[in-house]
Amino acid sequence: MGLEALLDADVLTVARGLLGATLRSVIGGRPVAVTITETEAYAGSDDPASHAYRGRTRRNETMFGPAGLLYVYRSYGIHWCMNVVVGVEGVGNAVLLRGGEITEGLDVVMERRRRPDQLTDGPGKLCQALGVTGQHDGVDLRAGAIVLKPGPGVGGRRVEETPRIGISKATGRLWRFVVVG
DNA sequence: TACAAGATTGTCT
DNA sequence: GACAATCTTGTAG
């Protein structure tokens, strides 16, 4: 599936479809690329766990923009988390990127993160690895410092569906997708 | 205007 | 396993 078609699909379909896709950033002249292995879907006004549930605010404004934008927000005042905005403009659907495997720029990531282990096994770490911060909120993922391109898929690996992490509402929804292995 | 809670992570015990 | 760090939003007074 091409990127355009994927971004137009249902948020759950996109969350699953982004597994195996490549996310590449060139920030400060240093390229880093990862294969996405973990995502979570957030469905705007229909989802009590979503930032967009209570309507549009200054912070989540990007979520209501057109599909293909990057929504970056600050978590617990310290970390950055990134989402891919999907669906129709004005709805507030987005897919949170939680984890990936580094395929390019490993040395850059090692330098950015103090610990050599656990490089990209969480949303905050993934952002730090790629060099993504709040100044990248709202950038277009088709062209710019950060580019998203659909991959060949997850291959033969199994995909797990589990409840989302770190939320207290709507935990019954299996909207987290993880590539096993 | 004040305060509690949150899509987290790193450090200390 | 517990807790601090630190900022934005929503709700209460």
C-alpha cells in the first residue's frame, strides 16, 4: 500500500500498516532511520484516552490537521512523543509511534542517548534517537527533515494486538500493535 | 489563580 | 520496586 492510500485509511488500519515502515530523519545533518515495530491508535473524539477527545487545543492542534503531518507533544514535562496524523482533517485521529529498530545512524543514536541499551523501546526514547523535538511538531512527513515511507511489511513475523500502554481510559481496546521478534 | 493528572524515563534503594 | 523531573490542560474556587 502506498503512503497516500495508507494515510486515508481507518486509524486502526494505519496503525497496523505502519509496522515495517521506515521513518528517516535528517536533523543537524545527521541521518537516522528506523523500521517501525510498535504503534498505538488514537481515535480523536471517539477515544477517551486520546488528547483530541476533549476538543482542539493549542497543544493538540496538529492532530486536527491533514493526514501526513507529524504531531509531537511533551510527555510529563520532560520527554517528546510523536504521532502520525491520519484520516480526515479536523477529526483528530493519530497513530503514536512507540518503538522501532535502527537501520541507519546507530552511532548517532548512541551519541544522543547515554545508555547503549534500550535505544528505541519507548516513545520518548524513539524521539530522542531520531532527534525529534517539539520544534518538529506539524512537519510534513512526505517532504522535510523527517520522512515516512511504507516498507515491505512485517514479513513473516507475527503481530500482537494488546491494550495500550500508560493510559487509564478505554483500556479494553486492543489498539496497540507490536511486531514480535 | 491554584492544583491535580498525564500516551514516560532514568536513577536510586 | 519506588520516586523524582517538569510542563500543559482541565477543573475548581
